[in-house]
Amino acid sequence: MTTTSKTLAFLSACGLAAAVASVPAIAQDKVRWKMQAAYGSNLPALGDTIPGVLEDLSEATDNRVIIKHFEPNKLVPTLNITDAVRTGKLEAGYTWIGYDQGKIPSSVLFSAVPFGMEPWEYMAWWYDGEGQELAESIYHKNNVHPVLCGLTGPETGGWFNKEITNLEDINGLKIRYAGIGGRILQELGASVTVLPGGEIFQALEKGAIDASEFSLPTVDKQLGFYEVAKYNYFPGWHQPFAAFHLIVNKDKWDSISDADKTLINLTCQAGVTRNLARSEAFQGEAIEFLEEQGAQTRKLPEPILRELEEVTDKVLQSEADKDEDFARVLKSQQAFQDQYERWQDLGYLPRDF
């Protein structure tokens, strides 16, 4: 752990200790939950955030609240985490809830939106807009309580075994893409599948898929994608942010004290801060390493991005027409973006300054 990370952890622990000291002493019941993560704790910024959150929570409560961390697939398949939490098979999970798209269509909007908000904008919408309220109202209907507990910047646009010079190059490709991004590529003729991170390398190596997106350059480096795909495309148009949530069985959440709920919220807020910092800190080094290993870094031409944005608008509207919750969340996000855009335009230097 770096000096800065230690300082952040110390400050987080101090804040949590102060919070513990300020709450009434009546809430002393022990909490013992099992929690499975969707990502291995060896993956930087993707899987190494939640262990620190749980450690902070344990230390702040003097081991009274312990959420035991399990690696992916140890208790249930990664893509089934929300179902396991809903039914009580797991008390909690840590995941990208966009995997729930099949059963909860609006889940993807809380996870990543193509050409959508940047991470700090999403954070503002979640805490000070309608994000948290909407997520809770939708997930409570599924007996799950969501807590924002991780946030990163954009992913890479994907790893491909051939160059992409126009959208026709997407037609016919077998691609691993998650969320709304996958729906968009389907519209362009791609055959899209969703695979857990641990299965992508082998699928690329064996030719079961021609291309894949997954995560940040540091994570893609760890998983060795540069060994089985040549072209690494940017920007991450399909995921300008990636949000991760601690999801808790609602019956279990309702059974704990308000003080413990506050502590979990505080540790997750600290986790969001650490996660965003780590997701930004090391990507330049990772890209340099990938290029040294032979990866060809490419930027999608602006005309392709403009075309992708047009398809995105159509897909989002189509999904909104089919699901009331999706429409509610999309409307809220777009309204927030409209009011934020004025500040973004005036307050920040141009990206190419």
C-alpha cells in the first residue's frame, strides 16, 4: 500500500471511529454476513476495493460487524449474485449490477451508460440527484438494498483481432460486451455474449469470440488480453463510468440498526473515493506496458463515435419504451446532465486545451 493509500485509509478509519463514538451504545448486536464479489481481489481497482471496505468496517466496529468476503464463483456463479442475495442464499454481494439487465432492465443505467456521465458527474447524480433514491426504489421491489461502493473512470473500448475502420467492420463479429453497449453492437450486426472476466482470455485464445471489452488497462494487463488480441481501442464510449454496488438482502438490511447502516454507508463512500483514485492513478503506466508487449493502441475515429452515439440514442429510447423504470431513470439522468452541462462547459478547460 502506498503512503497516500495508507493516509486515505487512516483518515477513513478516523472518520469511522468518530462516527462510532457518536452513535448510541444500544446497537451492539453482532452482524455476520457472507458476501461474494464478482471480481477477484487480485484485480486492481476492480476487485481490490471491497476487501478494504470490509476491513474498515470491521476495524471501526471492533469486529462487531464482519462481512466475510468470498472470491468469484466460490458460493454462486458470478452472474447470479443478485438472485442469490434476493433469495437470501447470500446476505450480500459486490457486483456490477448491470449484469441484472435481463431481469431488471434499468440496472444497466446505474452501472454504465454509453456516451453518458463521467464518474464525478455520476457520483453527483447518485448522492445529490435522484440516483440513490431511484436505485433503492427499484431494487427494493426485488428484496435487495443497493449501496454505491465503487466507481471507476472509463474502460477501454475493447480488444479486437482486426482493425475497426468503419461500423461495417462490426457486422458478424463475435464479441463479449456487457450492458447497453452490447445491445448497440447487436444492432450493428455483432453476435454479443456476456462472459465473466475469468472466462474471456480463454474465449479469445480459442477463437470463441473475436473481440471483448472488460475493464481498465490495468485490469486488462493483469488478465493478459494483449497475448490473445492485437488491437486495443479507445475511448470507452460504452462505459464513461463504471459503478459497483454492495447489494444486501433487504430483510437483512432492515434487521440491522440505523447506526450500522450509517457505518456501512460511510465505509462504502470511502471505498468510492479510493476506487476512483486508484482507477485514475495507474492507467498511463499500464497502457505503456501493453504497448511494449506489442499491443496496438487505436482511437476510434470521430465519425464512428458519432454513428455509435446515434445508435445509442435509438437503443436507449427503445429500452425506455419497453420498461417504465428504465424510462424513469433515463429521464432523471438526462435532466441531470442537461443542468450539469452548463457548469461543465463554463467551469472546465476544453479537453484539448
